[in-house]
Amino acid sequence: MNSPKLKPCPHCGGKDLIIEYNSVFEQHHVYCYGCRMCGPEIEGREKAAALWNALPRHHEIMPNDVDCTGCPERRHRSHDHD
């Protein structure tokens, strides 16, 4: 069985990923071994991969004034735009 192509982890950028099956709920999700992030659960490996690939990646998120006003991370200077 061919595994669907997965984009790197949206949280850590890791590529050590697997599509897991939750037998209790009979659904699939993508799991990152690097940071232990789990993607959304859904029925079907291909659908789980599609949802994972649709998640925004850190480099795709562009801050703007509306998003960053009062942002607690901004106070700690952890954003790239600071």
C-alpha cells in the first residue's frame, strides 16, 4: 500500500511522520515523532493526509497588526517579525 505524500510537520518542520489508526474511533491521523503533534482525525488515510497537508506551516503564516496586537508572544520577542 502506498502512503500518501505528507508535508513536513507544521509545528517543528520534522519529516519523521506516520499515519496512525485509532481503533477506538476508527479514524486516522498523522503523527510527528519529532514533536509528538497529531493531526486531525478523520476516516481514511488519504483524507487524514489531506487535512495534515492543509494545516498552515510556520513559514506560511504572515503576521499583521490585527493578529499581533496584544499577542502574548510579542511581549516575549519570540516572533520572527520582532
